[in-house]
Amino acid sequence: MPVYQYEDTRNGNVVELEKAVAERDKVPRYLKRFQVPARLTLVGVGEPLDNPLGVNQTNLMKGYYRQEQKLGSRFKSQYTPDSIKRAALRRKQNG
């Protein structure tokens, strides 16, 4: 979920709240949402700073592993494990 920044009109403090997009404006009246946040926070991206070109094989596989642990036997990928590995290797070679 995205993190939104709000100004508390009572005292001028900045408040950060993690909210769904549809519920970002469902806050008390004294909180005013910043249209453009002072800083951008991405939650759950997990990509290290030393790999700016994008997804690497390790993080891709970790993401699939987390989904399998979270959903158990209900997790079904539309891709085969071999196709995921080939795509990650291609990305690594091109990057």
C-alpha cells in the first residue's frame, strides 16, 4: 500500500499514513493530504540499490518464494519455473 503524507492543520506536523488508494482521503478533517509528497516511499519493492537496472534473479525468486509461503497451495503462477529462470538470466545478461 502507498504511504501518504498529510499536514496536521492543528499544529503543522507532517503525518505519514499507509492507506489504500481508494481510502487515502478517508482521514479526520484536520489532516490535509499533500498532493505531491516531500519524499517518495516504496513499500515492498525489495530491490537493492546496487542493482539499478531492475529485477535480478535473486529478488525475483525471493518474490515467488514469499508468494508461495503466503498463499500455500493456492499460489499458481502463470509462468513455469523454467521460463522464470530463463527470463531472469536473460535480464541479467542484457543488464
